[in-house]
Amino acid sequence: MFDASSVVRRAPHQVSCNLNDEVAILDLNKSLYFGLDAVGAHVWEALQEPRSVAQLCATVVDHFDVAPAVCQTDVVRFLESLREAGLIETVR
């Protein structure tokens, strides 16, 4: 489970590219593609460097019309799905 201080980064075994406001990710270990919408793509782009959940939520709140509490829940849920897919890992 992630909390606000959890720091995550992209897993090393993936490649991604921007497609307008979306992102396509290829897991090189599983040969599976993943597509992210605008908000997911924004979070993924923010993960070019390791970031805390709090930092990710701050950037999402700054760029999208979402309440901070809702953002926290949604970002944590999204990060959990990326971790389950093997696309991110926890730094600390």
C-alpha cells in the first residue's frame, strides 16, 4: 500500500512513448502493451524521476480539476495497478 511519503519510479524493463495526450507503455519482460489516458499519462511523465505520492498528487491537482482528497485516492489506486502490472517499483 502506498502512502503520501512513498516514493516510486518507473520499472527498468519498460519503454514508453507519448501519443498526443496519451502514453503507450511496453513491458519488455511480458511483451504486453498498456495505454494511459491524459491523467495517467501526466502521472507517468512525472515519473521520469522518482517521485513521492504527495508530489504526484500535487502535480495532478495543479493540472486537473480534482479535489486533493479524491486525487490521493485515485493516484494511489492508479499506482497500485501500475505496480501490479510490474511497471513501477517502490524506492522507499
